[in-house]
Amino acid sequence: MSRIKIALQKSGRLSEESFDLLSQCGIKIAKGDRKLFASSNNFPLDVLFLRDDDIPEYVEKGIADIGIVGENVVWETTNTPQIIKHLGFGKCRLSLAVGKEEDYQGIDYFSGGCIATSYPKTLKKFLAKSKISADIEYIKGSVEIAVGIGLAQGIFDIVSTGSTLMMNGLKEVEVLARSEAVLIKNASLDAETANILDQLIFRIESVLSAKSHKYIMLNAPLDCVEQISALLPGIKSPTIVPLVENGWCSIHSVIAEDEFWEIIDSLRIIGAKGILVLPIEKMVS
Ligand code: PRT
Ligand code: ZN
């Protein structure tokens, strides 16, 4: 029987969450001391543990069928695996930064200057789009010191909290792109492997949509039901359960996490009481 081979980062910022995602999909993989290879015994999936920079190439060449990697790594590679799903973790910005005392007025600041980065291909594309001509100095690591040692006017690097920039006397001046972990695939999977991938994607989607939604329960007078139902349409429509107290009911529904704070005030104004919000483990629409 066919099995699908997934490439995951061996040890780094995406390792734990990539592994956790498979586990939330019900795929058990013996943790052990993660060497190069591991297998699941309850889903037809094998794992290759690699450096993140190698993942797009392994997938493109078909050594792995699919992989999880930062989208920024895909942009930088000459290989072109297909991105099939954004996974919602490993989020970061790719930004331009300059010395914190600089009088920065706009991206023209970099015209005719030099920018240090580990992501030359991505930077080149964005500079061309902004019609800025600047030299690009490729540095593999510790890009943040390039300005301090006089190598470049600015840097282009990954920023998450911004503390690395701050500690190096830099300030973020332009966000050129946003990246997160993505699921990539080889362009020509055979039918059986493609079928396993469909099953995996179905599970991933159930996990991701559960994470971005909450189960909501509240009590309301019966004459408010229509108004509240309009605010909480749920998957099909809300469930209404009568309360022992006459004229009252309990309404159960599902809401998108990012809509919650907007809706909550309207619910209270309409007359909802005892609002409970619970996490959802899996969600299949
Ligand atoms: O060993 P391997 O080659 O596999 O890993 P790596 O060291 O090349 O990559 P790793 O594990 O550091 O990052 C993997 C992926 O995580 C990246 O490709 C991004 O998609 C994503 N990611 C998310 C980040 C960050 N956040 C991040 N903050 N990658 C790197 N950083 C670094 C950044 O380079 C800078 O040095 O963290 C510093 C900035 O962080 P803040 O929080 O101080 O702003
Ligand atoms: Zn790397």
C-alpha cells in the first residue's frame, strides 16, 4: 500500500508545531530521538526530518511528497513546489530596518545604498516592485550587525517581536511581506499518494477551522431569539434549548474567534446573559 512522505524541519522554530499539527490530526508518530526518518503506525505517512532550507528542494525533486516550511523559504528557493495550505503558525514579517537614530522618510532612503540580507531573491523582487535600485549584500547569519559595522545602510530580515532589532540599535521601517508555515507538495503525485494527501488535508482543515472558531452558549429571553440568531448564524443555524424558567432559552452556536469581541457587546445589549465561550477540538462543516 502507498504511503505519503512528509518533510518536516528537524529542529527549529517550526519543528514542534509541525509535529503537533500531525498529532492533532490523529496521526501518531513515535517521538523517539528524531533521527532522519520516522513512521506513523495509524496513518500511511512517513516523516523525513531536514533543515528547513532543504525542504522545498526535496519536495520538488520528489524525495518527499509534501513538506511544511516557512513561506519565506519557498520564496527564496529556485525550486517551485506548490503551496497548498497556509497553516497559521510560524508567523513573521520580512522587513527593512535602519539605524534607530536615522531620519527615515520613505523607501527612497535606500536608493543607491546597500542592504544586507539572507533573503536576496525576495528582497530583489520587492525592490524591483518599488522601483528602488540598491545593492544587495548577501550575509548568511547575524544580518542585524551589518549596519553597526558599516557594511550596509539597512537590513532586510525576519522580524517577529522586534526585540532583535531593538537590541542592535535598529528600527523596522517597512514591512515588505508576511510569512507563515505552509504545506507544500510535489507537482506530480501519483493517484494513490494524492488520495492520501486529500485525507490529510481534510484533517488539517478540520483542525485549523476548529482553532479559529469557538463554541458559544448563552441564555436569552425568548423574544430576543430572532435578533440573536441573526448575529450567531453558526454552521447551519443556532440550536435553541428551553430553560426551566418560563420565557427563557439557551442558544448554542459557533463563532469565528476574530468576530467574538465585536459581537459580544451587541449580544449583551440585545439581552443575552450568562455567555459561555468554549474551545472546539475539531470542526467539520
Ligand atoms: O536549522 P534550520 O536551517 O532548519 O533552521 P533555521 O535556523 O534556518 O530557521 P528557524 O528555525 O530559525 O526558523 C524557521 C522559520 O520560522 C523561518 O523560516 C520563518 O518562516 C519562521 N520564523 C518565525 C522565524 C521567526 N519567526 C524569527 N523570529 N524565523 C527566524 N526568526 C529570527 C530572525 O531571523 C531574527 O534573527 O528571529 C530573529 C527576530 O526575532 P524577534 O522576535 O527578535 O523579532
Ligand atoms: Zn534554515
